[in-house]
Amino acid sequence: MSAHADIHAHDDDHGHHHKETFVTKYIFSQDHKMIAKQYLITGTIMGVIGILMSMMFRMQIAWPEEPNVLFEALLGKWAPEGVMDADIYLALVTIHGTIMVFFVLTAGLSGTFSNLLIPLQIGARDMASGFLNMVSYWLFFLSSVIMVLSLFVEAGPAAAGWTIYPPLSALPMAQGGSGAGMTLWLVSMAIFIASSLLGSLNYIVTVLNLRTKGMSMTRLPLTIWAFFITAIIGVISFPVLLSAALLLIMDRSFGTSFFLSDIFIQGEVLHYQGGSPVLFEHLFWFLGHPEVYIVLLPALGITSEIIATNSRKPIFGYRAMVASILAIAFLSTIVWGHHMFISGMNPFLGSVFTFTTLLIAIPSAVKAFNYITTLWKGNLQMNPAMLFSIGLVSTFITGGLTGIILGDSALDINVHDTYFVVAHFHLVMGISALYGMFAGIYHWFPKMFGRMLNKRLGYIHFWTTAVCAYGVFFPMHFIGMAGLPRRYYTNSAFPLFDDLADVNVIITVFALVGGVFQLVFLYNFFSSIFFGKKAEKNPWKSNTLEWTTPVEHIHGNWPGEIPHVHRWAYDYSKPGHDEDFVPQNVPMKDDEEELQH
């Protein structure tokens, strides 16, 4: 610990030796708090684009072939006379999935809160490398710009699904979206992966090396454990996707055949041979499944902190929660094959992936039960952050239950590539992670901007979002079990599905209402930055170190000495103390016992 203390003592006046200009403070900032805001606002803008896309293709599914003024205005030549073209439908689905999974839920969620909270909660002046932190944000911003620019390519944006399976992604002549739009997609993702790796390495080094005196690993808040393990998963799995993207670029541009074999286009035999699109599936899903937890674990860590704070109780089973994070991280890297049960894999291999997939239900259940037990008989403070955290527990359980069906190779065959799968992963990953992101914003907004969000607007935002999210994804399970395939821009050619048309209309109405009510959040967010009620130093009466810093941000976080840690982060309602919270920097009393956690 002395090494940590020496680092901090030497760094006591860090950030105060030069006057910052507008450019160095707000644009090319190396302060982790400002970079967190940059990630959040960029991720929010990308989220608006992604949600707009989902609203458009939902309208197409509900009312196929019907002219729509909105389509004509936004899609131009891709919606002649207001009727959406089939190619642009698949492109919208592709870019929506890419933006939401990577740019919103990976960078927007993890980039924001890892940057904001890691130095503040472990007692560090800043990240291990402020420069690399700045570079990682600007690479993310550049990749976001390239992805948005791909929407304006003449032949259309990438349209191979967010999983970009060959041959649609490997043959530039396969369809319009396989040309320049697909190239820009690959370039954007390569830059995004570089950003993620720089960020992840920074987070890992910071947690291991810059903890303040007394902050042992077993005293870390669960948020930090979640961000730390998420960063490790990213460092292990993102390079695999980068290799897949580079091999795909070689197939597209340099005549190689890693993923292509025996291809015919309009009766003409192409020269490719020897490759395998299934190889691409293995490479993609080796990142694709850990990506679920790269998205989900930060949201679960945020939820742990908020539920404990607003239950006024110690988190139940701290060590079990840490163990479950470690188990999820390990198991998530050996279950990727459950996405490929119908790719023709050996049935024995399918049974192995079934076994490892069902195992992951155990640590997931540990987390769910520990949340419920923390809530049980707590003095619950039902603010918007708490509501979104409880909402996450709900969607995590309901979405996770359907994962048991999809994780079984014999059962998965019946519903693979139907709306059942869409319902499952949107609930367990998409909505759960979004709830975690919203919870984190409502909880740490005072720390980021020095002002409070409007609580009444927060309640409206939660209840409309919660009702509409289940209104969209709950019925999808049933149309999926009825066999309705996903990614079809219209089902009107199949009389078998005529009875499901009304259900699709209901789903779309919920999606449109839910999307529109996100404007309440956006208004609350941006207006509160300037006009919100000024925040006090510790508005939630929380124990973690970030609430010991001044409301006004300084580059270096604490004026003077960094606080030392004497206890874990969850001493709420502890007997022998006058108040129902005891911050981590408060020394132990002579007769006080540290809680067994």
C-alpha cells in the first residue's frame, strides 16, 4: 500500500500546474470526468439514431407496402412514393443492431461509467494514462462518425445483419449494401475495437495500481469489480473480432478465401474455394457472446450499488456477487457455440455448448437472488434510479428464463432465427443494459453535472419505458413460437402468418409510444445540465468515495490529500452509528467489527 500512497503524495497537485483552455478542458480533455461526459453524450446521440431506425422498421413490419410520409422524408430514394425498399429494411436492422450493441451499450454505458467511477471510487487522481484515455474516446468518436456516414453511401449502408455473416459481407457484388457501405462498417468497427482495447487496458491498470491506502480488492464497490472484469473480457475477446474483420477485408479486396467456398451468382461460378463461412461464425461469436456480458456486467454492477444505497442495507452476499461476476466472465467465453446450433455442428459438440450455457444460469441466479434479498425488508427509497435498477432485475430474470430454452440445442432448433430470439436478447441484454444505463445516469448525474434531474419526469420516463418495453418484447415470444422469422421486411406473402399481423401492429404501437417518451428523458437530461436544482455533496447519503469529492470538479478529484479507506462500501444502517450510512473514509471505532461480507 505504501507504493500507492507514494504515487498519490507525488501526484497531490496533479492537474493544477497549468491553466486550461476551452479546447483542453472540453474537447481534448485528459480528465476522466470530462471524458465520461463525452462518452455519455456521444452514446446518447447514437442511441437516438438507433431508436429512430427501430421505429422505422417496426412501422414497416406493422403496415407493409403502405406509403409513409416519414419514410419518404428520411429515406429518399430508398422509399419511392413512401414505400420502404426491401434492401434498406435489412440495412436499418443491421445498423440499428450495430449502433445499439457497440456504440450505445458498450461505449456509451461502459465508457461513461468506467471513466467516471473507477478513479473516484478507488481513490485515484485520474486514470493511469489520461492521454490514452483521451485517444480511446476520440477513436470511439471517429468510429461513430464513420458508421453514420455509411448511411449516406449511394449503394446503401451495410445490410448483412449486425452479425455480418459471409457471403453477404464478403462479396462486394452480392447486393447494394455489400459494397462501400460494408467497407465503411468494417473500418468503423476496426477503429472502435482499437478504442475499446485502449480503454480496457487503462481501466485494468488503474484498478490494479492506483487504489488508495486501505482500498483492498475485497473493499472495492461491486461497480468497480464489474468494470474491472468487463475490461478483462474485452481484452480477451475483442481482438478475435478484429482478426475476423481483417480476414473479411482480405476476402473482399485481396482475393483470399478464408470465409468463401463454392459461390454461384446468377449461374456464374466464382473462383473462391476452400474457405468456410462457419469459421467466421466461430470468430464472430467468440466475441459476440462475451459481448453480451461486456454490455450487461457494468449495468449489474451499477444496480448493485444503487439497490444497496436505496435499500439502506448492506448488499447481500458481497463475496458471492464477486464470485458470480468471475464465474460469468469465465463461462461467457466458452458458450459461443449456442449461437450456431443449426450451422451443422457435431451433435456432441452441441451438447457440450448446451451444458456450459446452462451452467451460466447458476451465477446469474446468484445475482438475481442477492438483489431480491437486499431489497427484502429494506427501507426502500423509490427514486428513478432505484426504479430502473429494480426494472433491470425484472428484465434480467424474464429474459434469462427464455435463455434456458435457447441454450438447449434440441429446443433451439424450433425457434432459431424467429422473433423468440429477438425477444430473448432484447430483454436480457438490450433492455436490462439500458435500464442500468438510465439508473446510472439518474444516480450519478449530480456527480457529473453538479445538478439534480427532475424526479417527476424521471417517474414518467420509467413507467412509460417499463410498460412499453414489455409491450414490445413480451408478445414477440408468442409470434416467435408461432414460427415468425426475423429480418423479413414483410410477412404478407405467407398466409400462415396472417393471424399474427395484428400482434405486430400492437408491438409497433408500443415501440412508437416508448420511443417518443424517451424525449421526456432527453429534455430532462439536457435542461437539468443548465437549469436543474443544484446538488449537494452527497445527495443519496452514499458510502463510496466519489461522494467525498467537491461538487465543483477539479482535475485531480480531491483538494489536498486523498482519503484513506477503513471499511467496505456497504455499511448501511450499521448498529452503533447515529446515521444510516458510514462512508468508507470514516475510521473504525475501537469496539466496531468490520462486517463479514
